Amino acid sequence: MTGTPPETAVLSSNQYDLIFYAVVVTAFALFASFLHSVCTKGEVSSRYRPAVLASMCITAIATLSYAVILLKVDTGYTFAGGRYLPNPGALFSISPRYFDWTVTVPLLTIELLAVTTLVGKKLSTLRASTIAASFLMIITGYLGSQVFDHGGSTGWLWLWWAISMVFFIYLYVALVPAVLKSAKELPEVTGRTLVLAMTVLLSTFVVYPIVYLIPIFFHGGWWTVVIQLAFSAADIIAKVGFGALIHKVAKMRTAADMAEGLPGSDEPIWVNDELLSPHRGVQDAGTETDGTHRTRRGL
């Protein structure tokens, strides 16, 4: 059976404008999140800073990806007779998302695990397996959506979707128990925020395999709009919203560590306009930074 790639649909002016709007707004949101991470990374101790660095990489890569998508949407359609007709360039108006996800989805798992209580071999093993599963989940989806018949074969779409879902399910099986266990070992508010962050991320992940299947059953300008808007909204939630929650967890854990006399942040720690910990610098005089501190990060 054959399908019709959504990139080949003819768009009305309204449909084209909605796609253009969604891409631009998403790019702005991602860039704003990147700037926020850069400006506030000093609020988080070095123990949890890998989460902030992962968020910075995620939003920077995604911003560049959306710049490419915007270029393809801008040049991939020719306006004629009151409609936007796809030219060969339009075939690449969705594929940059997969380039982005190939890197950023594994980074999202790194970001989540960086603020859990996992340490040592347990952390490194789970991190390696979820990175691999994330990468394989995206690359197999890419093969079905963009490589084999450029998403025009329902048989290939179903096959690669099914393979991708194996890795998708593994991520849930691996991450949910680990995060729930970590949440129980943290202060109540911190634990709840960590669970909320995981819920936001994994709930948003569900959007992608559902949207992937749309071209099998539906075709037309409005369905292309639905695909582009759904992917854009999911990217904002998974990268910006999730990132903000993880940043909050990292700050709360930093404040708790400082209260126990461990090395803290470079700046005062504020959460919801509440000062959790005053400025203490990177460390107090005489505080050791090697050995135990590095081990607890799983290095």
C-alpha cells in the first residue's frame, strides 16, 4: 500500500501561515530557554550542572533545527493561484526534526537522570541504555518516515514504527521505576517536582508516535498543519517545560546540599520568589571537592 507524505500536500494561505507561525514561535521559545539556562547555570552546583548543560545543548540544537525548518518551509512552497504548491524542497520540511531528535532525545534522558539519586554503576548503566534506546527509537522512526519511499509506503511506515516502539517502551520501563525510587529518597516537594518532570516528558513522548501514524490514515493540507503544530507544541513542552522543571529540581537539591554543608552554587538560590539558600560561593573554606563528590556524580 502507498501513502502520501504530508510534505507534498498543497496548502492554503491560512494553512501555510499557521505552520510558519508555529515554527517561528517554537524557535523563539527554544532560544529563550537556552538563554535562561546560560544565565542561571550558576544557581546549580557542579553536582547537578550536567542537567543544565544538557538543557543548554538541547535548546541550542533545537533552535538551529527550527531555523532550518523555517528555511525549508519558506523556500519549499511556491505561491500560485492563492495556494502554496510544494516544490522538491518541501520534502525536507519535516526531516530536520529527526536530525534534532537524534541528538536531543538522548540528551533529555541525561538531563532527567542527572538530578536523580542514582550514582555509580547504576547511573552509568541506566544512562548508557536509555541513550542507546533513545537513539535507536529516533533513527528507526526516521527510516520509516523519511528514508523508505520518503514516507510514501504504509508498509514501511508500520514496520519501522513497530521497531521504534520497542525502544519507546523500554524507555518507560527503565526510567519510571528509577525516577519513582529516587523521588522517595528526596524531600517531598523535590520528589514531587521530579515525578512531575518525568510525567511531563514521558506524556509528551506519546505525541510523537501518534503523529507519525497520521499519514497512513489521512492526507491533506489541514493534516499537514496538524502534524507540524503537534510536533512544535510537543517540542516546546518536552524541551522548555520539562527543562524548567528539571532546573527547579536541580536548584532545590543544590539548596539541600548546601544546608548539609556540601559545596553549593555560585549564586543565591531562588525558587518561586523564595530564597532557598544565600550565596556561599562554590565552596566554603576547607571543604573538599574531590573523592566523594565526584563519585556521587557517577564519574
